[in-house]
Amino acid sequence: MPNTIAPAETLARILRTEPVAAGSWLFTLEAEEALTRARPGQFVQIEVPGPHALRRPFSVAGEPAPGLVEILVEARGAATRTLSALPEGTEVAVSGPLGRPFNDHPKNAAALLIAGGIGVAGLRLLASELLADGTPVIALIGATTADRLLDGTLPRPTESEDLRIELATDDGTAGHEGTVCDLLRSHEEQLPEACHAYICGPRAMIDSAGGMALDMGLGASALLEETMACGVGACRGCVVATRNGYRSVCGEGPVFDVRDLLPERDDDA
């Protein structure tokens, strides 16, 4: 059942903005500590100043200290362009944390993170927690071009941590030439025998990478990115088709078992 309880809301101050790739910024927000007690996979809703009717959802990408939360913002629409241009010190209304987080990671298994574009945001906090728990992490990161890669925002491992990052770009300007799904296919024989995949990015990429992961015999979880209105599953405006009927991404997700998702239909086909 969706969580229809009204989320906590607070004013958050933009403490810091840092450009991390072409058109993308890492925001550090200072807010009440309750807002920052998010689990990997959860998100917050931000009210963007100006004529933007709906709040915008952003994955909680990090919690560097109590009272601080990080999000990754890609300026790809009017609202995110407005948000990315706000000066440090601006206060914005934020609700959250929202959504269902990732399940506990399987014991004695490596983690395979597969992210396309801004999908890194949905897996960044997860990577930090897995590494802190001693879980080996393999991150496959894709983007259209080298200047849009967000691998530099991932946690840097210490000597006691195991993080391997592999890159793919559509134009071949960094790493493997091709999509992150092409990169996954090329690494099939190199993956640990016990491994669970976590996927975030454009829906077509999730469907493709998720299907490949299942074909490889891996467990796989996907974090879906959707435009949301209420953020708690009440309005049913962000539903997706699953094997158990339609489910709201905000209230019953955004994390889903890949086995439960039905591939997104191409209405133009």
C-alpha cells in the first residue's frame, strides 16, 4: 500500500553549490535533522521558486553530516534551470524523506551499480553505505559525453574499501564507446559469482540493463525517476505497470524489484 501520510516539511538553506559536470550541480542543503535521516533510494520534494506548479523530486544523494543533505541537480527543464541558478543562502521549501528505500543488501554478495546520466544521484548514498559496510562495489557509469559523466561524485574509497568504477560514453570520449548497457554486456564474464545489481537512469536503460542482469542470474533492484505531484502516492499521477498491477512510483517505490516491472511500452510502435 502507498504511504499517504503527509511528509514532514521544512525550509532548507542552500549551503553550497558545486558544478560537477556539464549542466549538473551538487547541492548541499542545510535543514532540520529529521529531513536528512534518509535511507538509500529515498527522495525529497523541492518547491522551486517561480511559476512551477509541481514540486520536483530529487534523490537523496548524500548526508555528509547531521542536518545536511546533498542532491544532484541536472538543468534540463525550466524548473531545474531555475533551481541550479539560485544563489547560496537561498531558502527553499522541502518535504521528505519520501518513498521506499532499497532493501538490505544480500549478505556475502558484491554490489553492481549501473547508472545512466543523472541516475548516479539515486545510487550515490547507497554506494557510501555499502562501502562503509565492507561490501565490494562495482560501478558502471554512463553518459552521452565525457563532460557529462558524474563518476567524480561517487565516494572515494579508503584503503579498506573496494570500489571499482568503469565508464561508458555514447561518443567514446571516455571509457567504453557505447551505452552503459553495452559496458555491462562486456563485463558479464568479469562479475563476481554472488552479486546484486542496482540500476538508476532513463527508463529504457533500466528496462535493458534490468533484463540483462536477470539473464545473468543476478538479483536486481531499480530506482525509477518520474515526475511526481503529491510525493506520497495519493494522486496516482506517477503510476507504472508492474506484474501486480499499477503502482505509484512515489508511494510504492521509487525502488522496485526488476522482476516485478513490466517494460515500458513504446506508444509510437
